Amino acid sequence: MDTKIKTSNNVRNLSIAALFIALSYAGSYLKVFGTIAFDSLPGFLAALLIGPVYGAAIGALGHLFTAITSGFPLSVPMHLVISLTMALTMFGFGRVYRALGGKASEIVRLAAAGITGLILNAPVSLAASMAALALIAGSEAALGLLVMLPALLAASAANIVLSLILFKRLEKFWNRT
């Protein structure tokens, strides 16, 4: 790939990432439960459209935006852990989708990415948060986070499904640009 084209794609991807970061900030105000919000939808969408690394950065920032607008209810260290798990979630989601390219049908790729995202964003993220909280405040406090699992699963599913719908709607336009 020639340098001019590569630079053009980098500028394009950074510009699109900036747009998704702004959308993630807006989504941080659409809270479902405490610090569970629609901040991750742009991260999931970016992971599909511009890549897992961009999605990871946007997902991490999205959670930090929600934590900031909520007043860090679980403490700054806890929200940094959650932000890291959000980055891993977006990366895994986008990576699974890309890894299956050419090996599986589009519906299988999207379903596999969606299931991966849901598993990483709800039980795995919650387990990491519980481990961190156990270190900070003890195992009893960590067990209290389990009450968040139903809301986390529902919000994760909503963010993922909406990102997949938007991805399919944007795909034809995206491929033309």
C-alpha cells in the first residue's frame, strides 16, 4: 500500500474514531442502571467498522465517560478496571468478527461476535470487577456486585444488538466510501 493511501486511511479512521468517541460520550448520559449505559454501542460498532483496536479505545473511554457523569460510584480504581475490561470486550468482539472472515457466513460471524461480546461484557467483566473489589474492600463487598448481572446482561445485549443492526444498515454505505 502506498504511503499516501495509508496516511489517508489513518486520517479517515482517526476522524471516524473521534466521531464514535463523541457518540460514546452522548451514550454515557443514557443510563440503564448506575454506571451501565449506552456508551459501549459506539465501541462495538467501531470494532466492526474500523477495527478492534479502535473499538477497544472507544469502549474504554465510553465507560470512563459514564463513570465521570455518574460520579465514580464504585471508586476510581474500580472504574479503571471496568474500563480495561471494556477495552478487552470490544477488542474480542471485533477480533472474532474479523477472524471468521471468509471462514463463516456473515450471520455466523455476527452471532459469534455478539455472543463473545455478551460473555466478555457481562460475566467476564463482572468477575474481573468482583476480583478487584475483593482486593479493595473484601469478598463480601465483591459478592454485592452480583446484583448488577441482570442489568449488565440486558444492557450489554441491547448495546450489541443495536450495534449489529447499525452495522448492517451502514455496511453498504461504508463499503462505497
